[in-house]
Amino acid sequence: MRARYNWVGNRILAEDMASLYKMKQDTRRPITVLVAEAVSEYIKARGCKSPANEIKARRE
């Protein structure tokens, strides 16, 4: 069975979404990628292990 997660985008403030959109335009990266990177950095800053960080480390 595939895990289902609720999209958390409805919890992002309009001002933050505007900032993300500007970053998207400046970097030419999708907002979903920017959000995923932010989540990974947050998890790393909190000292938690993230599977995404391990996958990224393997690619480098």
C-alpha cells in the first residue's frame, strides 16, 4: 500500500509563497524542490536523520 500524505502547502503563508515564487523565478527551480530542500535543511538543523540527506550524500 502506498503511503499518503496531506499536502502542507495550505499552511504556508501567502507572503512566504510569494517569496518562494520569487526564488523560483530567480533560480529556475520548482517550488516543490525549494520546499523539499528547506525541509531537509530544517531536519538536519534539528539534528534528526533524514533519508533524503542520506540519498543526497550518496549522489555526491
